[in-house]
Amino acid sequence: MAAPRPLYDAIGAGYTAGRREDPRIAAAIRAALGGAGSVANVGAGTGSYEPRDLHVVAVEPSAVMRGQRPRDRVPAVRGAAEALPLDDDAVDVALAVHSDHHWRDRHAGLRELRRVARDRVVLVNVDPGTHLRFWLTREYLPGLLDLVPAWLREPGAWAAELEAALGGPLEIRPIPVPHDCADGFYGAYWRRPAAYLDPAVRDAISVFHLLPGDQVAEAVARLAADLEDGSWAARHADLLAAEAHDVGLRMVIAGG
Ligand SMILES: C[S@@+](CC[C@H](N)C(=O)[O-])C[C@H]1O[C@@H](n2cnc3c(N)ncnc32)[C@H](O)[C@@H]1O
């Protein structure tokens, strides 16, 4: 049977219009890489958050994403997290940013990160147990929870699974998202709600491709109405005064 087409071959064409590395998040990731000399970036996409001063191996299943990598990034090797095309202990650090929620077998992919990394694994993603912290999910798109297995949404379940797959102890740090975050991921526009009304912004965020179209249309229409009549601003005056916000984004460091 032919291998299924990678998801990002279908949804990745508009990625770089909305997604680029945010320098503050990039600095936090670079600091977590420690004294590494080599890094495998798994689910490397278009090259965001790849350190320019280290030897990088980029692994990415989608040709559409590999094809959008800028010339100043190393070419990406075709491959998937579940079977990395690398030897045991091939690199100092295995890195995965905003990727593991897409892996077909997440546990196998995490084990692979551990296998190829001599020193440590650094993983950046949202803890699914925190999804309801973010107003967009809580108030407009609760259907997003259906995209995550119920057990993984239990408090502590995400960290426990990471520890089981990567080996402990783990360090898990919140990454507060700046109000003007340059990387347009799902939670990035927490203080710029009108951005979610823009189809080009939504196009660069997988959630909006994976949820049923009628759910997205209903949420967007309701958000537009709440922005228009001021009820969103009245409910979120605290956010409008904040510089950074915890939308559940976490840096996980295992080993090292
Ligand atoms: C949201 S993008 C993140 C890309 C990049 N790391 C970044 O931060 O911009 C998710 C990436 O994970 C990749 N991906 C999906 N399934 C994968 C798998 N099984 N193994 C490795 N990467 C995968 C997608 O093709 C896509 O490039």
C-alpha cells in the first residue's frame, strides 16, 4: 500500500506567509541547546528555530515544506520522526518544535528523538492539558479538544508520557508568548484577536484546516461580532494590558 501523503503537502503551501521564527522564542530555544555542536531538527518545516552557529541535520516528511526552506538553511532530508534516518547517538541534541502533535505514532517519534540524541532532547509545543487557558479555544473553538486524545488532556498526562518516552527527569518551562509574536502559530495572536478573522493567518495554522469548516466559520463569525460590539475587549481587558501571556506553550528538556 502506498504511504499516505504527508499532511503538510496538502496544507503547507501558505506556511511562510504566516510562520517565521520569533527572535525571543528562538533565543530561548538556542539557550536550551546548551553547549551542543550538532542538532537534528525533526519536523523541521521551513527551518524556523534552527541554530545558525551549529551543525544541523533537518528532517522533514513534506516536500511542500522542504521546498520552502530558505537558501541560508541546510536542505532537509526526507524522513519522519517515527523512523529517523540517523544512527544512534548521531547528534548532540534532537529538537522538535510545534511538530509532535502531528506525528502518526507520537510515542515512537519521541523514542527516536531519544535514540539519536547523545546529550539531550529539546521539544517545544503546547501542553494539551492547558488548551482551555486560551480564550480562542475556551470561548470560540472548544472543538479543538476533539483533535487531542482525551487521556492526553488530563492534567499531568502530557508530562508523564514525555517522561515515559524520553526518560526522566524532565525540565518543563513555560514559554510566555510575546504580544507581537512574529511566528503566527495558533496561540500567537492572543492580544491581536482580529488576526483570526484573516483567512491568510488561519491558512498557516493547522487547527483551522483540521477542524470542520462549519465550526471554524461559526467561531470566526462570533468573534467578529464580539470584536465589533466590544464584548471581547470588555471580557479581556487584562490581556490588552499584558506584554506576554501563557497560552500553554512549553519547552521540554530531557537529559543533559
Ligand atoms: C507546524 S509545522 C512546524 C515546522 C517547524 N518546526 C516550525 O517550527 O516552523 C509541523 C511540521 O511537522 C511536520 N511533521 C508532520 N508529521 C511528521 C512526522 N511524522 N515526523 C516528522 N515531522 C512531521 C510537518 O510536515 C510540518 O513541517
